[in-house]
Amino acid sequence: MQDDPIRIQNIVAAGPVADSIDLTHLLNAVPECRFDKKRFPGAVYYMQDPKAVALIFGSGKVVITGIARQEDLVPATKNLLAVLKTANIACHDEPRVSVRNIVCTCSFGRECNLVRMVASLMDSDWVEYEPESFPGLVCRLTDPKVVFLLFSSGKAVITGGTNLADIRKGLEIFREKLGRTGVL
């Protein structure tokens, strides 16, 4: 296993940037925005530097997704605010856009026998495995609040964390629990 097995795949941030946004006006002022209210209730704006996607809602709230590095959140938010201000949209001086979810992947470096893991953890309420509906073992930790989707390949998706410290702590707890059962 590598020194740092965690790889960020996506960061999702959200929050209010304005009291309200006229999406029709935004669409006319920013040709790069896409808005089809029959398909989705918000405007979609693709940013190139840093690469991210902003979902902009009439309520003044935004969701910024597609970010692969935490340090890109601030420039992506500033980029979006600059575009909104160029369109004469009154934005908050200090928008409250914050990380809501970080999706990571990691590999345990070997295949995992999920049936054996479930049998070893049978008394745990933090694990689910129903291969008829989903091919992975779902492990929900409560402190920190993160979810692991472990596949028989030994690869896992980690979601639900809002910072890397919680994700790392969750991975440590997850490995320890599996190690105590002798299945990892």
C-alpha cells in the first residue's frame, strides 16, 4: 500500500452567494451559462481555471463541483463571483460557500472477500452488503461521519467527509476494524 492511499476524485461545495439571482438575466449576460428550466432548475456554468462546474440557483445559492484539489475551491468561487458581478448580479461581500462532501478513492492493494468480511462483522450495525442490489460492502462510520464503499477488487470509494483529516481518521478506523477481524 502506498504512503498516502487517498486520492481526491471530487469536491462538492455549496452555499449562498447572493440574495437571489435572475437566471434568465444571467443566461443573457453570460453566454457560457446553460439554463433549461424544463430539465434543471438552475443555470450551469463550466469553469476552465480551475476546472469546475457551478450550479447556480435563483435562490442565490450555488453548488460548485468537479474540483479535484481543495486549494482550487477559493479560486473557483472567486471566478464564479467575478462572472456574476460582470453580469451585474449583486453578490454577498463574503459568500458562505463551504465544502459539503469530498469523494475519494483508495486501494487496499489486494482483493477482498466481502462475504467473509460481512460474516466477521455480522454484529456490526455499520456495515451492509447486499450483492443483489449493489456489488460493494457499505460501511458507515458515525465519528467521523464517512461512508466506505468497498469492492472485492480491494478498491474503495470514501464519501461523506468534509475535510481530509476526517477522511484519514475514518480510513484508520475502518482498517483497524477490519484488521481486528483478521479479514484485512
